[in-house]
Amino acid sequence: MGPISHPVRVDLLLHLRGFAAVADEMSVSEAALELGVDQPLLSRRLRALERELGVELLDRTRRQIALTPAGTALLPRAKHLLDQADHLLRSIRRHDRETFVVAVPSGCDPAPLARLVALLEAEEVDVRLASDGDHDETPESAAWTVETCDPDAATWLTRLGAATAPGTAEGPVSLSSLRPRRGGQRTQVLALPRDLDDPAGRLRRLADRAGIGPATLRRAPHQLAVAETMAGRASLVCARHEAVTYGLSWSPFVDTVVRGHRLVEQPPPPAPLAAGPVREQALALLGACVGAAEEGRA
């Protein structure tokens, strides 16, 4: 007794993808170009699919290719099946890849962060953002961490200025212009924790030299500091993007008052971020999100 022969089954998804492309383009040659295959090969796949299904999908008697009733009925089902298969593959690939966690300080500019996410997703890096206020992430679990540091050792420098109530005058000011005036209304000078928690006390030393003592310069959480500033009861030392986010007026200091940030990296990075233009773009966007120039150091 001879070997039992089994019918050759077609690669259904591959052949349906070819059929859907032909149906969209109404041209075998254009569909072959889109799929990156030879036209004769695509024609053979269509014939094999028709034999498998036992129906004709394309009306080839006309000068212009058209779908038969069976082809018209199959097309939406074929596209739905292809979408489901593509979704399944994407889900499996995402599950197989380790999540790339990028930890940034709270209060970052969201627009560059959104561009960073889009850049990494285009490179198929499964990215997740975390902040220093996110209790679900620890510094050890982040592949990239942007942390505040000594400006002399910084990757990025952010220029600081004075935020005031909406609609007030803008323009370069000196730090000393914030000190209390005799006989005038006493206004607080607020600073964010990240600037006053600096172990070297740089902002406090600059403020002391400008005549702003500890009784006037106070530490305040971001939201409370913004509320006091919006009410006109305080000036807030901050970066421009931190003021613009809440519609505050902002004036840069003529003094050299900067905030430093650096990148702490847990190796190895995903291949697109090891070196080259994608890494450079990603680092520029990280700098932009903390208010530094996108070209690098301020």
C-alpha cells in the first residue's frame, strides 16, 4: 500500500493578505509592488486561494479587475481576520520585549515627552514613563532616569526665572528685584523642593547675596506654589515651561541661576538607543522636557 497523500494547504493569512491588497489596488501589479513580491508569484497565490476556497474571487474577463460576488463577500471578513492576526503579533512582541522605563522629574514639559514616546514606539521600543512622584517605579527599575544634579556635572542646564501672576510685566529681572521693599507689600519668594533641597544650597546662597533671606525664600510644593503665585501673593523661582503650563508670566533672571539635570542609565539600552541619531534625538527631547535647549546644554 503506497503512502497516503494529503492535500497541500495554503498559507491562509499570506494569501488573504495578497487578495486584500489586490482588492484595494484593483491591480495585481500595484498590489505586488506594495507587498514587495513579484507579480507572477502574487497571481499564483490568488489562484491557490481560489482553489482552496472553491470559488472565483476576481472577475478576470474584464479589462479592469473586479471582485466577484464571492470576492466582495470575502473582503471585509479577510480584512478583519488580518487585523486580528496583526494585533495578536503586536501583543506577543510587546509581551516578549522588556519595558523600557524612563523616569523624569515631576513638572516636566509634556510636549517633548510625547514626542519622545512617539520616537521610541516608532523604533519598537516598549516605553513607559514614570516620575519622581510615581510610587509604582523605583529608581532601580528605570532604564533611564533624569535626576537633578550639580550644574557643573549636568548633562542639561535649565535657566530659571521669576514667575508672577498672569498678565504682569515680563522681561529680564535680577534676583535682587524680588527682595522685600521697605514700606511695600511683603511678597513671598517661593521655590520648588528640587531647587531648595540641593545639598550645596546654591539657590539659597544666591538669594542671600541678593538680600533675600530665609524668612522670605520659602520651599513650597509645585501646586501650592503655583496657587500662591496666581493669587498674586508670591513670586515663584522656576523654569519657563513650569510657568507657561499654568499661564503665569515669566521673566528670566539676568543672574546665572540654573538647574542641572543628568542622565543615569542602566545598561544595556535597546539597540536603537545604544548609539546613533535615534539616541541623540531621544536625549535632546529629554533635555527639552526639563526646559533645556534641545541642542543640548543651555
